[in-house]
Amino acid sequence: MPPEPDSPISAKPRPGAVREDDRATSAAGRNLLFLREEELRLAQDLLFFGYRDFTAGADAILAGLDMGRAHHRVLHFVGRRPGITVGDLLGILGITKQSLGRVLTPLVEDGFVTQSPGRSDRRQRLLSLTEKGAALERSLFERQRDTVMRAYREAGPQAVEGFRRVMRGLMGPEARQALERLEAGPSEPSR
């Protein structure tokens, strides 16, 4: 007896048939095909308020050290990729060398970040956190981790996956590539 037209052992799906994973994707966005402006403004409000409260605890720690969010971003990404080149960090942050210099110089001078020359290209500068820098980055992470953990627990696993999909959808191609490199784990320092 031949397999049923949409059975799992069928070699070819029936024309116009919807695969199971397509159903899940279309179900997720079914009611959102015609978003009203007010719903989109609410999403914007949620992003603004969520970001404000997500950064508040870390901002308080940083303010006590006469630092700001730019310092936090550098500490975060250098901590995530020890040995990262200045060029790669510039690409991730999407800022100019001059802007990075204003943030990186005091982090180096105050002993939070070290710079060393590249092994094969001595002009490269490889960045890593010192023990002091790692301790600060850990403190900032723990403060924000608690906020994210609480939100994830309240929302549940399906909402967490939806959140991740929405956040990836907000990113442009360069940000997605940078995220993929972070998700791949620490890279080997340049040789």
C-alpha cells in the first residue's frame, strides 16, 4: 500500500502542502500580519523600558567607578573574546577608532584591560581583561543576569525562544555575524 500523501515516509509532499516546521513559523506570525501602529509603538516602548531597567543595576556599579555603558560594552566583548583585536572590537561595536580610544585608554590605564601585540602582525593590538577587569565584568554580568533570569522564568521557555527570534530579527547582517562568532565560543588569539 503506498504511503499517504503527507505521511512522514512520503518521498514528495503534496503540492501546496505545508510542512510541520512551516506551520510553526506561520502560526507564530499569523495574527501579526497586519500590525497596527499602536502595537508597534508598544513594542518600541517595551524595548526602551526593558533596556532602561536591564542596564540600571550595571549603570549604578559603573557610575561609582566614573564609567558608563561604553566601558561596559568594551568589558563585555573583551571578556567574551579574550585576545580580540582592536579591529574586531571596532567591528562589533560599530564605532570609530577615536571613540574606542576614549573608552579603551582609561580602561588600560586603570588596569582593567591589557593590550599586547599580535604574534604574527606586531601592529595588531590584542585585548584581554586583567583580573581586576574580569572581576568588574563578572559583577556587571551577575547584576544583569539576575534581571534576565527573572524575566525568563516569568515568561517561560516558549516566550524565551520567541524573544530570541525577535531580537535576531531586529539585528542587521553584521550584528548577526558578530553574534554567531560569539556563540561559537572563544577564538584563538592571532598568531
